[in-house]
Amino acid sequence: MTQLTSIQLPSGGNPQPNLLTAGQPSPADLEALAAAGLKHIVNLRPASEDAGFDEAALAAKLGLSYRVIPVAGPGDLNLQRTQALDAALAEVGDEPVLVHCASSNRVGALLALRASWLQNQTADQALELGRAGGLTKMEPAVAQLLQNKPA
């Protein structure tokens, strides 16, 4: 993992073992990550956001598993998407994974919701993890959501 964390990603973080978070990586970033041992990518950007290249095709070329969980904004922060991220992270197990969006803000938001809603962490613990994963502008919305755990 040391090789992976040494790669400078936009808004990059390493909030948990084998979990990298970032804003939109470049093709060169993905090539470097794959060479350093990355195995999986979870992209939170919806199809309406152009990354400037075909990320899914590049991931396939590099032998990386690739999954999209579209989160366009605060309105998409819900239990269904939180569970989808949880399932994706459970599926990769202990293998290195990159979860990204455009800025890492949505990544941190979903990580915080997952920590609280699915892993029974306190709101403060969840927000701390979210910030470590890139949570910034969406923090007020996430803090509000954390007050009402979905059934």
C-alpha cells in the first residue's frame, strides 16, 4: 500500500487500510496506480459528468475491476447508494481500491454515511472519517442526514 499512497492524486486520501480516495484521477494516475498494485476502482461520478477520457475502458485495459455508483449531489446521498458502496467495498475485501468522484467530496460524504448508518459509528466518528476521505462542502448535508438514521 505504501507504493499506492505515494502517488499524488487530486484531493487524495487514505482514510482506511487499502482504501484510497480522490478527485478525478488522470489516465496517467490510473496507470501508475495499477502498476503499484491497485486492483479496483469505484467511480461516484454520474455519466453526465465527463472525465475527459473513457475511464471504464482504461480500467479494463489495466486489469482493474470498475464499478460506478452515480452520486450527482446531496440529493443522491441515500441508503441505497450507501449500501451500494458498502457492497462494493465488501466485494473487494482487503485488496486495494480507489473510490473517487470529481473532488472527493461525494466520496467522503458516502463514507461518513456508511460509517454511521451501516457500521454504527457515532456522528462525530463518521464525520471525521468523511473528512479524511474528502468531505468538504457537503458536510452540512451529511451532518443533517446523520441525525436521522434510515430504517
